[in-house]
Amino acid sequence: MNALQRLCKQLGLSFNDQALLREALSHRSYGTPNYERLEYLGDSLLNFVVADELHQAHSDLDEGDLSRLRASLVRGTTLAEIAREYQLGDYLLMGSGELKSGGFDRDSILADVVESIIGATLRDAGFEAARALVVRLYGRRLVNLPAADTLKDSKTRLQEYLQGDGHALPLYKVIEKTGQDHKLSFTVECVSEAQKLRTTATASSRRKAEQAAAQAMLESLSP
């Protein structure tokens, strides 16, 4: 049994065209064709299948909650976890430089290859086979879901907290920006005039600093 056959057995697949599976495992550093076009296809299918599974199973959730749950399931870190569970890094084809730099265990690459295998399955065996693969890959993840409220980001939760008490929205302001262009650091201040609170946080992007400052304020407001 060769490597591709072993992988097919692990994934519960039977490829008619193994060249498609080989393409799905080929990083751009390995040459062409590589997995990028299949990744694009798999990403679209993955989002639809996960959205449909959630929609069918959770009639009690609104659009916002469903979107947050879907985002938590299709994000790169979740896909990388799935890739490691199936040891997909062992099957990747990549150039020597990427191989030496540890590309076979990089989250972004592992996430891409999960999507590319889904895309290859769609091309090889059709929609139902690709859908079944997604459901198999996710397994209990589609059942053991976190509460949707816990997936809201800190800025959203702070906004809802303040609005729930009839207060104005917090204000965010960059008070310091340091470092070189390739390694900037942002310090952001979050102000709630109603609560008479100010918190600050520093991060590598304005967005991350705002989220951290909002989280700090939420913690200050917690009883």
C-alpha cells in the first residue's frame, strides 16, 4: 500500500483519479500543479456544508449565532487541528526549503491542505462524497459546540454590556504607535465615559490592541 492509498484509507476515500489527490497535497514550493486552486474550491464547499449542518441542527439560533459558530469551525486553527489528527503533514509534498523550515507542521499550510483535499474530493467523486468527507472530518465538533455567546469578540461583548445598561458605546483611540514598518506596535485606549473607566492595551495591530483593551474593560466591569 503506497502513501496515497494509506491516506485514502484514513480519510475513508476512494479516489478514481489519484493525480487529483497528489495535487491536493502539493505545496506551491513543490511546483505546479499545486493545491491552491483545489483549496479555493474546498474552502467554498466547506463553508456551505458547515453552514447547512448548523442550520439544520439548530433552528433555535439566529443568523449572528450561526455565523459565529461557523467561523469557529472553519477557522485556520480548527482546520490545522483536524489536519494533525489525520497526520496530513506526513503526506505533504513541498520543496526542500519549505520542508526544512517546518512547513509540514505550519497551521496555515495544514489548514489549506484540508480544504484542498475537500476540493479534490468534490472534483473526483462529486458533491455528496465531499459533503460526507466534511462531516467525517469534523465528527463530534459539529455536535459538541460552544455556546454562541462565548464566541463573540471582546469589543462586541463590551458594546452589548454597555448598551444593555443604557450607556453610550466605548471610544477607542490609538495613543502610541512605535517600531519599524515591519514590526509596529500599537497602544490603544478604551474609554467608557458612563462607567468612568479607561483601559489600555498594546499589540501588533490596532485591531488586536482594541480587542485587548475592550477585554481589560470587561474584566474591570465584572463583579
